[in-house]
Amino acid sequence: MDFDPADVRASVFYQQMIRYIVPRPIAWVSTISSAGITNVAPFSYFTGVGSRPPSLLFCPANNIDGEPKDTLRNIQDTGDFVVNIVSLSVAEAMNATAAALPPEESEFDIGGLTALAGVKVGAPRVLESPVQFECRRMHVLNIGEGPGGANIVIGSIVHVHINDDVIGAKGLVDPDLLDAVGRMGGLSYCRTKDRFDLPRPG
């Protein structure tokens, strides 16, 4: 099958992309509005940028009205956010926070989650998440307009919280203990417990 993305609707191409860019880690991004309302929502276009400077990115699409989602608007207003890693133990809570709520309601409540104050940022973090990256906004790139329009948020990692229960040998996170989940296409997810090693070529 060959086709030009320009020949299909963006929503159709999205359904293709999420099925062959897999698995995708989940950025469970927590923020706070200028009015003090906490927010947490999952995004599966997410990756690290680099370690010098420590940085990551995620991509919140515009909502169905073509406006920025609460997460993006909060980051634009305050400059702070936290990326919380999703383990299997909080997968259902993460899924609950994907609901579209009005700005005056908090997803922390519908997910039954505990908001903890950040050490270096004003945004809250999710206590139940095993790893939390406190971030400050570096760049927000708007690369698409209207419903589903793409945005790229790049954050500087200024503090990291790691639950001692997921620390393994050499002081590093053990992937089995972390038991992170990834996003597949449609309604499907995967776990990171099924892995294999390949030696690096000389």
C-alpha cells in the first residue's frame, strides 16, 4: 500500500500512524492553571530529547474545537509541567484522565490520584507514578492549526523523582520493577516486560 498523506483526512492518517509507530511511551503530564486548577492527561507522542541539557518533548494536539488543550494552555501560562511515567499499576487511572473535562475540573479527582507539590516547579506531580520529571518550558512549537493541529512542547528537566521500589542493580531503574506500559494502535497497550537483548557491533 502506498499513498500520499495529503490525499487522506488527518484523522485517517492519524489512525495509520498510531498503528505503525509502536510502541509509544506515555507522558502523563501534570500541570496547574493560572487559576490554581490541577490537570493531568496522557500523551503518547513523547520521547527524550537529550541529556545535555536534560530535556524531553511531548506533542499535545489541539482539541476538537481547534483550541489548545488545558495541558498546553497551562504550560503556556505558567511555564511548568511534570511528566509522570505510567506503570501497569496506574494504567486504569491514566486512562480515566484522558476524559475531556472542562478547565474548572481536575483529572486528579476522576483518577483518584494524589497531587504532590513539585520541588522546583509549580506544577504538581502524581504520587502514584513511579518516576516523575519536573520540567520547565524551553520551547513550544505550533506546527498545525485547527482540530488535531500538532504542537511540540520541549521541556528542560530540572528535577527527577524515582520511587525506591523500582531501583535495581547499580542504582538504575529495573524495567521489570518499573513495569511501564506503552501505547499501541486503537485501544491497545503493551507492557515493557517482554524484551530481548542484542550486542552492539564493534
